[in-house]
Amino acid sequence: MELPRFEHHTRPYLGQYELLPPPEIRTRLAKLQTELRRADLDGALITERIDLFYFSGTAQDGWLWVPAEGEPRLRIRRDLERARAESPLGDVSGLNGFKDLPGIMPPGVRRVGLELDVLPANLYLTLAELLAGLELSDVSLPIKTIRMIKSDYELTWMRRAAALNDAMFGWMGDQLRGGMREIEIEAAAAYFLRSQGHLGVVAVRGFNAECFWGHVMSGPALAVGGNAPGPTTGQGLWPVRPQGAGWRRIGRHEPICVDIVSILGGYQVDQARIYSLGRPPDEVYRAQEAVLAVQDLIVDRARPGVVAGDLFDAAVDLVRAAGFERSFMGLGNGVPFVAHGVGLELDEWPVIGRGSNHVLQAGMTFALEPKIALPGVGMGGVENTFAVTEDGLERLTNYPDRIEVREP
């Protein structure tokens, strides 16, 4: 396949290597220190790469000590020179090995918070031995709660990522040709996005929940079972990663779903659209009408103070009335959510899902992805990223939601 060229004027973003603003980091640290004091913790040891970046401005390999009072300390295994260039923190130095880690904490520390939702068991056991005599507690809940509310700085990056994705979706329809393989369509999307600064790596917090940034699936491959963390799986290329684009050639009159996570500055937006070479079956249009009704319902009702689980229940009621409950959000029981939080990671809070007690607040961002599997046919579905405001939702991804039918 010869990849097409595109003109510079189609490019919404061509940036540079930018550092996190120091005031942004200070605000984040102050929020964490407030939570540490509330939990009666003397401090937190942070090492998960995205958390480390969020609170220090660098993702170099190391540990960040955030005391409940006082200045943080950053200790880097590699690369110290880059960490000092990227982080505005005042106390940044090297770390020779785990044996030196206790020295990052001042005398008198009793209770230490760790990211126990993601910390490997063997690393936890090593820390428990190194920090014998200290009480180790979980600090992941306050960290995820802080990161759930996006600042103006973060929303700016998410709007940029959304504009990049919108441009890609507008360009993608012209690239589709009968007989293309799913993986070739995905490669075309990668050509467009990566050349403009797409980071290419989706950060996911959940264990065994890795997810590729782009999924292209077509026809019956849109409605197959699998282990993907979302409602669609796809065939994939090999059993070791059984999800996303496969070797299948797209056919005429069948839905083609392009589901893309755009990432700029580390910040992600999630978006999906359906194309078809020739009109797809009426069943696809009926399913599409139902998922767009779900999107309209949630956009109408979502605002600060609303409980996320109530929105999910309302979505299920709507789909049940349309006759698609059994295949809503995937085959079988489907995934138990209709929207997931997005930001630096793809599986942030809030979750609009079954039993979710998250209460919407201004500054939250989530990807709303109502989808209905149609075995043997394909899928009806859409995905857009939204930000919660004081007045309701701001839609960040704005390419038209309709099924885009092109000449076969």
C-alpha cells in the first residue's frame, strides 16, 4: 500500500518538547499534601511513571517523596541529567539502589503512602523489608481522585488532541478503498497522527489492561468475543495480542469502525466513528440510532452533582426499550460501563458504569462510547470525549457522528 500524502494546512498541531509549568506542579503537590494530612500520613513514596510525571514533571526512572509538610525530594536511578532539566523541584539527586531509598525520608516518619493499586507484589515486599517498622498504607485513592479533576492546562492539551483526531477522521474517509486490510487502514491513521506529534503509547493503569492506541475493525470482526478492556475486541494480528486490527480485508456494505486514542502532551482523548463503502444493512442504522440516543440522553442529564451509576442505568433502560440490551457494550453481558475517564491514562475516573458512585464534578473528563454488537454483521457505535463544566458537558471531539458512507 502506498501511503497518501497530506498538506501542511491540514495539520492542527505541530509542537515542540514542552515542560510542565512549575505552578501546575506546585498546585498538584499542594492538593496531594492536603490529602496526606487528611489521611494522617507523613508522606507518600511515588514511583508509577504517570504519577511521577504528574507530580514532578519528569518520567525518568526514580522515586518521589512527597511529605505531608515541607518540600518534596526526587531521587533518580536514570537519567538524572534529564530529570533535573525536566523537573522544577529543588531537591533532585541520584539514587544508587534500593538500599539508599530510606534516606529519602526524614527522621520521625511513621506512616507512608504507596501506590498499592499498581505496585508489583515483589516490589512491595522489598519496600516492606527496607522500611521495616513503618506503617505502609495505600495512597492510590487520593491520587486518582486528584487526577480526576483536570486543570485548564490539562484541558488545553486535551482540546489539542481532540482537534488532531477530528482532522484525522475527516481525512480518513478519503483513504478507504475496497480490499484494504484492517491493518493498512490503521497504518494510514498512524501516518497522519504520528507525524504531527501523537505520542504513540497509551498509558493504562489497570493490570493486564494494555490497549493499543488505534483499533480498526470491520464487518463481523466488530462483534467477536475477546479480552479487550472495552466493548469491541477485533480479531487482532496474533493470539498474543488478540485485539484490534487484523489481516481481514474490508468488504462492501459493511461497517468499518475506526477507534482512535489521540495523545498530545501526554493527554488522551478517545473517539470512534463508523465508515462504510456503500450503504451498510438497515440493522446497523437501527443500532446507530440507539447509541446516538444514549449519547444524547447522557449529554442532556450529565452535570455536576449527578451520580454516574444513575446515568448508566438510564442508558440501559433506553437500549432495552430499543431491543438491544443483550448486545449493549459487547457480546454476552458486555462491559459494565458506557463511559470511562480519560487524561494521562486511558482508564481514569470517573466511570459511568453499573453501580458507580462517582459524583460528577466540573473538570472531570470522560470518553462516552455506547456501542451495540451485531453478530455476523458488525456494530452500531460512536465514541466522543467530553469535559464536565458547571453548566453540563463540553464536547471535545466534534467530527460528525453519522455513519459515513463512501462509494464502494
